[in-house]
Amino acid sequence: MEHIAILASGKGSNADRLCRYFRNHPIARIHLIACDRETAGVYEVAREHGIPSVHLSTELRRDPSALVDLLKKNDITFIVLAGYLRLIPKAVVETYPGRIINLHPALLPKFGGKGMHGMHVHEAVHAAGESETGITVHFVNEHYDEGAVIAQFKTELDPEDTPDRIAEKIAGLEAQHFAPVVESVIVGLKDS
């Protein structure tokens, strides 16, 4: 059984969907939700699903070995970033090789890197006049949005699409595809 930690920074809509998807899953369960902000909606998601949560304080984030210890103490075997805005320390990446994945709200390598998250991405896509955008699920390495791509899903954009409308389209793709891709990666680990 894979024990998944979800790392988040916000309200937790993707964390909620992951919790629902893996609630009675035969090979994986959400085991911990961790957040870098003291007041974020994702804590309510954790409470609603009866999943332990932890605040990733500044002190904890500055000490990669303490973060690894926290994950190991909670028997975490797989990590999913669902709106987590911090860079994952190299020590964590090395402890969980091929076992950390991220969801990015654009078609990487476009519109990735530090500071490119949420509405910043949708505004940049809009400003660039893109005819399509999408989501990228990728493995995490020690750099923002540079890990190997696992899957991408696209949506067409109309010239009149605003950043808010782009955000809605992206949210739809996330709701449809993210949890099944996480599952496929975990199944692939079991089969290898």
C-alpha cells in the first residue's frame, strides 16, 4: 500500500479530489496533508476526510532532513504536489526518487518556473495570445517545473477567453485527469 502525502499551499480543491479518489483505493491512500501556510483551506479538506495534517513551518522547510524525517515518521512512500508553491529540497527529491509528482497549470516547458503558478500562469497565457493551454503532470526534481513530463492534457482557447475563463478550463482538466494520472504512476511503480 502506497502512503501518499499531499503538499499544498491553498484551498485544496485538487487535494479534495485526490482524497475522494483514493478513499478506498486498493493500492494507495492519502496518509498526510502538509501545507506551508498556517491558514489555508486545505486543512479543512484534511479534517473533512479524517486525514492528519501538518503545517510546514519556515523552520521545518529550512531543514530538509527534518522534512524527510517528518515524511518517514508518517510512513510516506509517495508525494503529490497539489498547488504547493515551494521548491522541494534536493534531500527530499533524493529520498523519494521517481516518487514525487506535481501538477502544473500550463503546457510545460511554456509558462513554468519560479513564480509561475495559479493566476500568474493564466494571465501570462492570455497575454501571450496562446491558442491552447493545458495541464502538465510531471516528476519533481530540485528545480521548478523541470522534471520529466508524465502527461499533458490540452484545451483550446478562444480569443475572448479571459484569465478567469482560462482558469475555469484548467480546473476542468485538473478535475478530470489529475487523480487518474497519479494512480497510473503508482500502478507503474507496483508493476516495475
